[in-house]
Amino acid sequence: MSKSIAKNENEKTIGIELAKTINALNESREESVEAMAKTISLAADAGDLILSAEVEGLNLPEILGVGGVSEEQARRLKRVAGARPQLNDPEPGTLKQLCLWSGILPDPIENSTPRPPKAWHSYLVAASQWVARKRPAEWNDEQKDEFMREAKPIVDAYNEIVSGNS
């Protein structure tokens, strides 16, 4: 019986801790949504300023320089301003795009690490692996003909290398 009481007390303690954590999560979520809405609104305001400067024919590079905004940032801010009507009920994809344009989310292009360059012969290796998985004996005549057409330049290059090394 004492194990049952201890188990119930432990479950109750964990349940109380869970309720506290969920309440903190909900508060944090609400604060995040408010901060995100404010950021998007400010980005739209900045975009409106840039758009109005363009319409008035002012020296935009000078304005962007003084404001510390790059041309790419300006382009994105103008997009946020143009999307202002959609802010009342945005689709998830639109909201994600607005977060990218507003600078809330990091730019995936600027923050990505490019793949290392492939070896020059990687396509030959891939083709060799592909042929090893297939059974050429089971191919129909059309598949065999197509393979021969595509493989001929590789075979010719191979023959040229072999004959040049002899």
C-alpha cells in the first residue's frame, strides 16, 4: 500500500510540474507571437517608407545608406509592406515568408554551407553503381539500344585513354 501512495504522490508531483511548465510555455508562446507581430509590423512600416521614397523619386541609395539598409533588405522590406493586407489571416507559408523577409528567421541561403564540390568522375561512379543494381540481361531491346547510345561517349573516351597509354 505504501508503494501505491508513493506512486500516486510522485504522479501528482509530476502532474503539477507539468501544469506549471505548460503555463509557462503558453505565456512564452503568447509573448513570442506578440513580438513577431510587432517585428513584422515594423518591417512593413520600413517597407512603406522605402516605397514612398521611391514614389517621390528621392535618392534611394542615399536613403538606404543613411538607414543602414542593403538593397536586398530593402527589397524584402518592400515585400513585407506589400503583404500587409494578408497579415489579418496569413497562410502558414505566407507567414514563414514574412518572417524571412522581416529578418525574424535566418536567411537559409546566407546561412547554409555549400556542399563540397563533387569529384569530376562522380557521375561515372554513380552510373557504375546503377548498372550494378540493374540486370542488363533482363532489359528489353529498346532499353539496350538507349543504354548503348548513352554509354558510347564513355566507351569511346575509355578506348582513347587505353590506346593512348599503350
